[in-house]
Amino acid sequence: MHIRQVTGGLVAALAVTFSLMSGQATAAPAPAQDTAVAARVVTYDASGSAEFRSAVDRGAAIWNESVNAVELVPSAAGQRANIRVLADDGWPRAQTTSLGNGTVWIGRQAVIEGHNTIRISSHELGHILGLPDIKPGPCTSLMSGSTAGTSCTNAYPNAAEKSAVEGYFGGALTRKSGDAPLNTLIVD
Ligand SMILES: [Zn+2]
């Protein structure tokens, strides 16, 4: 499906547009499930994520296992993806341009310090899915990020984090104070 590109000034308008679009923005007809939520497909391009590509794919798969309202799928070659995933030598970070759209950097600095690459990937994708950092926090929280320490390898969102994403994509798409800011670089 086509997801329009957004620039900063259009965020407010996009929020309205998206709420109108979300109802029909479905993948292939899904069998009846325990929820009435239709998955909104969000594409990601991990071709620039170098040695982290498999970790990024695993992070996306974890989100797909965890929530019903959104599905992360690799973009086709030549297709403009909703999420661009890159590798670089900085600290991991994400910039969300609108819900489900943005750029993720899998920063080697944190990997060198010992942080788990799948947790990093899942965490940064969580930002694009609307979640803010929740720090400091325990390892059971995905969005506690690096504050859970390098021994933490949990890459799964907890119940509250899953619920928030279900609400963003499956519900009225209302944002609350405390949600991940748009057009702001979130480092960590
Ligand atoms: Zn973060």
C-alpha cells in the first residue's frame, strides 16, 4: 500500500488523515480473530543496516508476534519504505516523522558496550510505533532501553507497551502527553 510521506508541518493534518485511513488500510483479508483489529502494514527497509540486518528482522518479527494492530513487513526492492533502518557508529536512535514512519539507526557504540542487538532493534522500532523511552526501567520493559543494563537481552514489549501500540494503530489513534514526540531525534 502507499503511505504518504510526511513533512514536519503536516503532522497535525496527517494525524487526522491517518485516523481516516486506518480503517481500510489492511493487508490481505485476515481470518476472524479474537480481536476485530485489522493490521496496518508498515514496511521497513533494513538494506542499510549492515551486520544488524538479521537482528532488525528479528525485532520486527517480535513486534508482529506481540501486537495485532500493526504488521511490520520488509519493503520490496525499489519501494519507499515507511521505516528506514541504518547502521552507524553512533548511539542507537530513532526519528519518528509520523506514527509508523521514520528512521532508525542501529548504533554500534551500544553494541560495542555490550547491548543486545535484537533488543536495540525492537526498542528503536518501538519508537517508530509510537512509544517513548520509559527510563530508567527494568529488563521486562522494552522501552527502558539501555537503563536495563547490558545483561538484559529481552526484546519483547511488556503488556503496557503492547497495549499502547495496539491503541495507536487499532484504536482512535489519539496521542497522549508522554507519547513519543514526532520529528524529534530520540537517542537510546
Ligand atoms: Zn529509546
